[in-house]
Amino acid sequence: MGKKLLVSVVGVLVLVAGVGPAPAWAQKGPIKIGYQGPMTGPAAAVGKDMANGLKMYLDEVGHQIAGRKVELIVEDNQGQPDLALTKLRKLVESDKVHVMAGGLFAHIGYALAPKVDEYKVPMLYPVMAADDLTQRKPAKWVVRTGWTGSQPSHPFGEWVFKTLGYKKVVVIGMDYAFGWEVVGGFQKSFEEAGGQVIQKLWPPLNTADFAPYLAQIRKDADAVFALMVAVSSLRFPKQYQDAGLKARFPLIGGGTTFDEFVLPSLGDEAIGGISPLIYSAALDTPVNKRFVKEYRAKFGKVPSYYSETYYTAGRWINEAAKAIGGNVEDNERFLAALRKVEITDAPRGPIKLDAYGNPIQNIYIRKVEKKDGELWNTVIQTFPAVSQFWKYKPDEFLKQPVYSRDFPPCKYC
């Protein structure tokens, strides 16, 4: 080998050694996030709010997470359990996603969890609030970033008795897991404080005509607690007012009954409605004000709780991916990182997971008021750092059955 050639070869080797190997993330494709929700059907408005929240966060970070591009794959499950399982299979087996987020209804959350565990691909539940998934039947690969259905109801039930002074309440709730759990949490703390749930009425999910149920409401009630979701939230308040009940029985309820997604479609029939939830678009913090302003500019409406939870889910994924240097292919390590995320400045407030994998977070008591011609959920009480067990000891709480249609029993009915 000639001297000049030897020098050239050595020079090239030195140059290559100086450059070093490219970062691991640069050698891999995009991080794939799978989303599924009801993009068509009765709950389509909610599904779009959820997807919009996630898309907004990804837009803000330039569709880059931990130095890698992000690909978001959106699937429509129409709010149907069978279709949700089909979409789950597609996202994992065909699209090869690294992480998923999605779902709306609690019964779909219960249906998906065993299959998610089988696939061993992390899935965030920002909205599906099925209690037992972080209580008696935990799913390893499900990461709850939202709430349990009974979580806001626990402080609310006691507050309703002590602050509003209602002693007898009729409840009317959607007849599926989420409805049972929201009502159950309210009933437990309300009755322990001294109140009485005197009647339980269970319309099927997506009921269009509530007249047969409204006609049954007992006349000795002090108030009515309603738990509505998706399209039922659009229908119920107007039918309640048209039946002449609003003037007789103040309307309180679960947070989804008066969520921001539905308020623009309601009128004065919603004014005065009181509900607890993990978010209100009226929260007076710099972080939330910016979020509301930018969401409104982007989508032409005030963000709902559904939007906020998915926006925060996007950040949750980002924080976990960064913690492991973007190596989301190491699914066990990625799952562990997802469970360690703490966010102190989400639009809803500070969030961290408890030992059972459910967020500890603020619960806000909201009252629907009209301001500048718009309906808003004004925050009238804040319960800071509420866990899914509230003031109960977890081991004692878990000895009781999961809240259901018949638990707690309606002993004052």
C-alpha cells in the first residue's frame, strides 16, 4: 500500500471514528401512536373532542417526541365493544403501534383491558373510567391518565349534603358500568353524611325519550342527581325542564352531564346545574387560560374535559418517551416510564398516579352560569389531591363490591 493511500485511509477512519454512530432514534422509524374512539355514531362529537385534544398536543411539539417523528393512526370504533376489539387488533398487529390511547365508555374499557394485557402494548385510558381497572381487577398494560367514575362523586356526595343541604335525592343514570359507578360513589358518601337516595332510575345508554323515567320521579325529593353521557347529555336537561321538573327539583349530577362539549348546544335549561369533575374550562390558571385560548382558536369551541384529558395524554406519552431516550420499542421499560410520569402543570392541575395506577388530582365542583352570552362551568369549590379512594383506606374500600346497579343497595327506596 502506498504512503499516500495509507494516509488517506487512516484519515477516513479517524473521521468516521470522530463522527461516531448516529443516535439510536435516528436509526428507527416514527413513534406510532394508535387512537381509537367513536368518530361516527351517537357519540361522534365526543370522539372528535378527544382526538382534537391529542392532535393539538402533537401539533404543538411538531409531531416530534424524544427526537423521533410521531405518526398518529386514528380509528373509529363507533362506541361499540366488538368494533373496539377489532380496531385494537388492527392497531397492534397491522400498524405495529408502540402505544395506544383511546376509548370512551367504561364497558369498552373493561372489554379491551384483557386483550391489551395479552398484546403487551401500553394503552392510555384518558377517559374510560371503569373503577375496577385500578382497583380489584388491575390491568398491567393499561395506564389510566384520567379518573375513576366514582372519584369525583365521593367528595361531591358529602358536599351536597353538608353544603347544599339536600337530604333526599333521586338518581337517574345511564344503565351501564360508568353510570353505576358514578351513582354508587355519590350514594355512598351522601348517605354516610346523613342523606338518603330514595329512588334509582336506569335509562338505557343513548335513550332518546326520558319521559317515562321523568314521570316516575318521587315528589318528596329535594333534588335530582342525573348522570348523562354523550348524546343523552344533549337531550336530558331540555326534557327535564319541559317536564316542569327544574323548578321543583334542582338538578345536580355527574360531571359529564354538564361538560363543556355539550354546553354550547344547551340553553337556559342548563343554568344552575352543579356537577363535580377533574376539569373545567373556566379554571383561572395561566396554563388553562392558554390552553382554552389556543384550543378555541384552533377548533372554534371551548375545550371539553374530553379534549383536556387527551391533550394531557399526549404530553404523558412525551414525558415517558423522553425518560427512556425515545426507545419505545423496549415496551416493558416504556410501560414503567409511563407509570412514573408526574405532571404539575396540566390544564386541569397537578396529576400523579397512586400505588394502584390511578391519578391523584383536583376535583372541582362546577356550576353552570352564563357569562357574555356563553355557558361556563364556574368552579365553586376545589378538593385538592383527591385519590380514587378519597378518605377511605384502600384495603377496607376494596373489601366492598365494585359499585353496580344494586350496590350500594337502595335501602331508602
